[in-house]
Amino acid sequence: MTAADDLPYRIRRSDRASRVRVSVDGRGDVEVVLPRRSPASAAPAAVAELRPWIERRLRESTALRATLDARGSTLPYLGTPLALRPEPARTRVHRRGDTLLVPADAERAPPAIERWYRRAAAAEIAPRLDAATRALGTTYATLSIRGQRTRWGSCSARGAMSFNWRLLLAPEPVLDYVVWHEACHLRVMDHSPRFWALVRRHCPEYEEHRRWLRLQGSTLVL
């Protein structure tokens, strides 16, 4: 581990890297990747140049860990905390009221929980999308649930709709906004003033929900 002005980081050499890269992971660890032939001095130079970005990412990482720690043994579901109850013989997640019955096995539990959220996302989003498209006087072709890292939803020119299952970890109005956002793209494919006016007509507080996603989207993880 190296430090530049009290900012610790590790250096990794890579034969595949064509340029110097700096990353900050969810634990707050800073890594500088150097091409094999780059001088060692390239690492502190990159850290110094990117220090404002690195410090911002470190603050975000700290806030994320605090949010996840505050959950305790619960997971959010559209604004409702669901208490996790591990059961030794369980392989499939099941919801009972405000309790989520999950596998006790630490390796099996996370993928099983994700599968449950994906199934629940399809059940939550489909009727919302149907209602939105009826109100807009349009239709869509297909609906898929995915786990994109950088997108909450998408709408293709052919009407293929896609939504991120992680939206179920957000408050319900945020999910509703994303559904309206993508449904409105069936009428207006760009982000012109006409598009936003259409979104506002059906989701008057969309700016608040859009801001929430921008600020809190990184916390929508298991």
C-alpha cells in the first residue's frame, strides 16, 4: 500500500492496460492500474490529478456503507423494510407479511434473494406499465427485467421495455416515476421539452424522484 499526501492507494501492474487507470471500490479502497512499462511516478501523478474525484468517491463509499449498515437484518421493498429470517433447509426465498424467509447458507442466500426480487419486479412493474400505456394511448412489445449497473430502464424504438429489478429497493414513488419515464418514451423517444412535459403531466413530482435516484441510486444493492 502506497500513500500520496495521506491518501492510501495500491498499485497494480497490468499487461493489458494501455493507460493509467484509477478506481475506488465499494469498500473505499483506491487502486491505480499502471501499464507494464509505465514509470512508478505515474501512480502518484494520477492520484494527485484525480484527487477531487477520488475524495468524492470515498465520501460516496462511506455514505453507502453507512446506509447498508443501517439496514441491519432487513431489506427495503418499495419503502417497506422486510425482516430477513434465515431458515437452514430453505433454498427459495418466500415473503410472509413483512418477513422474508431466506436460505441460511451465506453463499446461497444472496443469489436466491436476487432471484426473488427479479420475480417480484416483474409482478410489480407489469401492471404499472399496462396502466401507463393505457393512459398514454399506446402499447409496448415486450417487458424484461434486468440488472443493469448504470440504467434504471429503457425503451427501444420497437417498444421493447426493460427495467432494473433494483428499483424495488427504492421507495414506491421512484419506481412509479421510472415506469412513467419509459412509458412516455413510447410517445416521445428523445428527452426534449415535449418529453418532459409529458412526464410531468402524468408524474408531477418527477424531478424529486429523479433527484432521489441520482443521489441514492448507489444504495440500491443487496
